[in-house]
Amino acid sequence: MNTTNRAHGSLGQAWFHERNPGNLRLVAFGWLWLASPFVVIAIIWHSRALLELVALHHRRCLAVGCAGAVSMLLGATVIPGAAGMAMFYLGTPLAGLVVWLRGDDGDDHDDAGPDVPPFDWDGFERSFWAHVRRGGTPPRKPRSPSAA
């Protein structure tokens, strides 16, 4: 057996596979599980009833989401063994509750745009071209507030 290959292989992959069979799948699943907050966000975003429920219990959802984020981070970095894994796997989806803001009705899909006061663009254009025909000069540079 070549021990040099085991010790200095591609980041010790041979050693990892020999010592921890099956852990590679668990690690891969952990990385995929990091997408679960985004799945929670998408589910809430597309359900009017869930949006209303989150709005109704905003502070509680925010607290649960923060607790989930802390649980996810502690489970992934500090707490060893099965307890850490359980904290990571339970806390990660809950972290998706942190993104909702008070007053966010989730209806950003309107095409009307912002409310803009009405403006007479035709009158502006007539006035502009009349100014150009008169040979108007460019506007003066505005005075600074300190010179007033």
C-alpha cells in the first residue's frame, strides 16, 4: 500500500473514503440543504395565505428565523456529532423566515410603476421649441447657496 498517496492524495480523499464511508453523501446533502431557506422563501412568496400568516405573526416569524439561523451556524461549526447535525438540518430551513420585512405585501409584480404626479409633456415640448426658435441662450449657472 502506498502511504504517500494516502497522505498527500487529492486533499486526502483516499483517506477520507477509507475512514468515513458514507460521509461524502452526508456532506453533499448538507451543501444541498443550504438551499432550503430559499425554498421556504419561494413557497411563502407564492402563497397568499402564507404571506398573510407571516405578516400576522411577523415578530414570531422573525424570532424563529433568527433562532434557525443561529442553530444552523452553531450546528455546522460548534456543536459536534448528531446534535450538531440535528441543529443544522432543523435550523437551516427556518432561516428563510428572516427575510420578510414588516409592510412587505409581496406584490412587487405590478407594471404601473411608482406614482408620479401628472406633467404636461406636450406643453413642455412647445415651450422648449419656442425658446429654441427665439434663439434663447442656455440657462445661467445656478448660484451656490453660499453666494446668496
